[in-house]
Amino acid sequence: MASRTPKSKPSSAPKKTASKRQSASAKSSRKGRKANSKAARPRVWKRWLWRLCLVFLVALAVYLVYLDAQIRERFEGNKWDLPAKVYARPFTLYPGLSVSEAQLQAELQWADYRRDKDANSPGSFDRRGDDWLIYRRAFAFWDGAEPARQLRIEMENGRVQRIWDAQGEQALVRLEPQYIGGIFPSDNEDRELVRLEDVPPELVAALIITEDQSFFQHWGISLRGIARAMMANVRAGGMVQGGSTLTQQLVKNFFLTSERTLTRKAQEALMSILLELHYDKEEILQAYLNEVYLGQAGRRAIHGFGLAARFYFGKSARELSLAESATLVGLVKGASYYNPRRHPQRAKQRRDLILGLMADNGIISDQQRRQAQAQPLLTSSPRRAGQREYPAFLELAKQQLQRDYRLQDLQSDGLNIFTTLDPWIQHAVERAAEEELQRLERRFPEHDGQLETAAVVTSVDGGEIRALLGSRKAEFFGFNRALDARRPMGSLVKPAVFLAALNSGRYHWASPISDRPVVVTGPGGQRWEPKNYDLQSHGDVTLEAALHRSLNQATARLGMTVGLEAVASTLQRLGFEGDIPPYPSMLLGAVEGSPVEVASFYQTMASQGFYTPLRTIAAVTTSQGQTLSSYAIEGEQRYAASSMQWLRYGLEQVVESGTARRLQQRIPVPLAAKTGTSDEQRDAWFAGFDNRHLGVFWVGRDDNKPMPVSGSSGALPLWLNAFERIGVEGLTPAQALAWYPVLPDGTLLPQGCKDRRASEYPFTDQALSNFQPDVAACASGQQQQEEKSWFDWLF
């Protein structure tokens, strides 16, 4: 039997092997892809990282370009908004000038002059008997700069006799004007710009040795300082110390805020580096000297060492001593904490520490250190006139400036404003207000702390405002009563009534008028019945008596006879610009006006008919001294001088024998004045003038309640007190008037006529054309006198 080889079946092993190979290949492929994917991930992240870095670098570059543009634009232009500096009038000295020793010394001290033997340096003075040595500082006036020079002033009996300097005898010299305030931007920052060479080298050295010893080595930031600050902050658990360089401090103050965040610190560091790339160390240091905050003076923020030297020590930065320089540098760490006036002990310790550091680093000798540390810490008074502001006057000056200048320019361009304010007169007005209101409140305790006042004093010959008071609190920035308190003027209106009557050609000062009761019935049956202050009627009185006794009934009759329109027109022609109600009550003062508005029309009376708008500005210059504007006297002759002299006679009688006769008892020289009291004594007024100055004073309550004082007892004492301090020059005798005898019935007699019934009165040439002397009346009167018996003459 043949054997068979069995047929082999198709084997599945190769298939399995292929499948395994395929599976292995797939696995291997997956593993490869996984491996490739793992290998690709770092490359992808790297690409994204590089992209992010690139974006960051581009953004940083753009940001740096932006910061760079900001820095260059701000740092190369006007770095600061510089407020306009406002100055008083310069103190002018000339032979013949009447000036008291008290005023001369006050003027020097207010201008921060210091008494020094022989007065050998600018800003010093000395006195030897009646001779005064004054070393005047250099100053750029609006009409030209004047150099520093030493002056010798010879005085005698309160008058300047001679003035000498190195060039010989001088006819006139000016001391630099006193600073009286600024027109500030909204942040109220103030500074006096200085150059690096204007500051003592010791001050610069003290600043660097205490604030940034590596200032001249670093590029804006100090890594060592940052590390030191970080260690201190870590130990304290918060931000307690900064590693800022002087450059960083400048950037923070100049460009940024004072918040303490990492973002702000990073921005500060970048800007510091950019600043150092563009500008040299001296420029940065000079900017720092002018930017750093060093204290507060009321609303003013004191920035920079130039103004700080003036504010704390009353001198320029150039004049600072070593000890004073170290004191100011000590303020950098904390202007409030180390304030030498409020915390003298802290300030002295800080000063002495800085002096020690300077000695340790060889900047000063040990002997210099000991001498400086031994000096007492003396600062000038913060309330001295040279650092005070005069808010009422500044407000009016600002209003007048804005007619020609934008407010933005006044707040930022560093203009110099020269004004008409006289510090001596302003001081006199403030003291008078303070003393007399206190005296009134002691008499009337129920009004204690309730009385207010306002005042304005002008120059008679030019209408310059020499003093302005808006409140009994002279330094109060708020409601300005001199400008904005419009109150009934009372009898201050009456001179306009009498001027209208005199100019009508129907009256002279001896004309008889009636002072009998007046009743006026108005619409709706309203009755106006004015009464005299004494509630009495006085029959027939002369025009002059009606004014000097301020009789209401006589004035009302006179005004209605002349006509309300004529009186209103006269008031407006004199210079009053307010509203005048068309009612008879306006004749007795139912016309509201502020003290400045009242002064405007009394100014025309005082200046013999020449109307000039009251002004506060003399000139304006740029910060470099270039004159932009110079304001001359402007006005017009609205009344003849003779007409005003005739009116002035009546106002002089008010002082001689009328409601202001108290003045004559204290100041026995010719003066012209008028008292005023509104209904129920709610307002007390007084206006008066001598040959040089006009003063208008108001006293009242802000709540408009009645007071137990009138114009003669409430406002006149303030005028008297102030003008006794200012100094009074009696009125020049009227040259345009001729005196004639007048009978009681108003009949004018020829000059030289002897009639015992007649009294002498003045007349203008124009008045004489209306009132011819009656020769026959003179002859008749003389005959009657001759026919009198000895019994008539005796009794």
C-alpha cells in the first residue's frame, strides 16, 4: 500500500506573522509619531516663546519710544507751569519825601532786608542816627533793570534830605517791590527757579551725600540702592524704603504719581535710564533743585530750593549759610516732619546729621561742622509781609489782568505783575480794622464776632488802589466784600444831590432850603416819609448846613426840586456804574454799591473832576524781564476843577462842624468827608480824602441785621485810625473860588461889604454869572446898621 503524504493545509502562521509585523509596524509608527510629537512639542513651545518674546520686545520698544517722546517733550520745553508773581509798588525814595522811621524800617524788613553792620552785602541795611545805609539788591523793573548798589539816606524830621551812592548824590532811588502773591495753576505749586550756579556748592554736596552718593556714577538707577531697599522691605514685611536715586525721585515728582506699586516703579526705572541717556547730570540736578517739594504755605506748595530759601529764611538761595543749606536739604526726607518752624528739634537733629555726613566725607572741615552745628536754628516769620498774600487785592488785580491776558497765561508763563498796592497803607488799614472792630464789639458784646468790614484806599492823583480789604480777616480767601458786597450807601449819595443843585444854577451854599416833613405818595398808595437822624425838623436851613448836618428832609426836598434824573445823571457822570432806582428814596441812599463802586465816584470828587477808572496794575513783564504792558493813567475831565472845589467846600464843612467833626479834633488840617448810614443802621459808611489819598470804609453784618452804630460812630473810627498811621496831608486851598458875603435870605453882597448879618461863602466864576452881587442890598444893610441905637448895639 502505497503511503500517501498527507496534503498540507494552508498554514496561518505566516499570516499571523505578517499581522504581527503589521501591528508591530503600526505600533512602531505610533511610537514614532509619539516620539516625534514629543520631540515637536519643545520646538512648538520654543517657537511660541520666541514669538511672545518678540512681541514683548516690540511692545517694549514701542513703549520706550513713547516714554522717550514724553520725556523729551516735557523736559525740553517749559518744564513747569510757573504762576504769575505779583508785586507791590516799589518803595521810591527822593529828597523831600515824608516817611517815618517806622515805615522805612518796616519797608526794609518786609522786603527781607536784614540789619547788618555797615550793610556790606545786597539785602542788608544799617542805621547810624538819622543816616541809613541800604545795600539795595539788583532788580529787573518793568522800565529797566537796576544793579545792586549801596545807598546812604540822610533823614531829618521825618523827611528824606539827601540820597547818596558811589556815583554821588541821587534825585530818586527805588527799592525792589515786595512779593504779595501769585496767580497759581490748579495744583497751587509755586517755585522760584534757580540755576545750578545760583545755589551754594555746599547745598548741592549735602544733597548728594544724603540722598544719592553714587549720583555721578550710575545711569539713572542704582542696583546697590535697590538691593538695600529690598532687604529693608523684606525685614519690615512691606514697602518702607525706596532705593530711588535723585534721577528716579525727579522722574516720580516730575512725570509720575507717588503711588508705591511695582508697575509704577518699573516705569520710573525705565524713564530714569532714558532721562540719563538724553541729559547730562548737571541738567538733571538743576531740574531736581527746582522740582523737589519742600513745604506748604497756606494754599501754596513750596517747590524748589530757590523759593524754600525765601520762604524759610527770607533770602535768596545764593545767600544761604552752610547751616541753612543743611536745614533745607533735611526737608527732602520729609518736608512736614522736619519743618523747622513746627518741629525745630527734629529739624536741628536732621541738620546736624547732614553736617556730620559732610564732614565725614571731607566736604567740610570738622571746624566748619562744629561752627555750623553750634548755630541756633533761626527762621524768618512765616507771617512776615514779604511772604503774605493779599487775597482781596489779588482778586481785583486778576479781574483787571484778564481784560488783556488769558488766565492760562497768568497761571503758567511766569509773568511778573507790578501792581499799585502800597504795603504800608495796606498794613495801616488792616490794623485799623482789627483794633476798631474789637473796640466796637467790647462796647456792644451782643455783636461780638458778627461785625464785618471792607475798605479801599486810592491815590487822589491817579486812581491807583493802594489798599483793599475784603474782610476783617485780611488773609481770608473767600467772599470779597470790597468787590461783591453791594449794600445801600445811605448818605454817601448826598454829595451827588448837592452837586446837581449847585450845577443847576439855582443854588449856592448859602441858599435857604426847607427842612420840614416830606411825604411822597407812590403807586398803590405807598407813602415815603423820610425822617432826620435826630427825628426833628429844622425849618429853613442853608444848603451847606443841610449837607454838613446830613439832613434827610432837606436833601429829599432839594433832590426832588432839582429832579431825580438830574441827580442820577450826576451820580453816573461822577463814575458810579451800578443800578440807580428811579424812586425818591435814591436821594437818601437807597442805591446799592460796593466799597470799590463808591470809591469810583468819590475819586472824581477827590481828583477835582478828573474821572479815572480805579486800577491795580502798573506793568507786566515776562519772566526774563521783557515789558509786555505798561499801564498809564487814563481818564477824562468830567467836571471843571472849580466845580469840584466848590463841592469840596461842603464836604470840608462836614469835617469842620458836621457829622465828621471828630476828625478835626484829632487831625487839625483841612479834610473832606461824608458819613453814611442806611435804614435801621444796617450799614455804616465813611468816605474821606486828604491831598494824597481817598479812603472808603464800610462796617456791617453779613446777615444784614441792624447795629447800634452809625457812619460817624462805626466806620469813621476805622478811617481815622488808618489815616493816622498812613500820615495825613491837608487839602490844598481852593484856588478857583472867590469869597463873598451872603445874607441869611441867600442874597449875595459885593466883596468888602460890611454887613454883620452876612456870612462869607465861596463862589465859582460860573456861579457869579448866575448870582450877581446886590450892591443896593449892601448899601441898605449898612444904612440900617448906622441907624441902630446904642441900646440895639449893646443887646
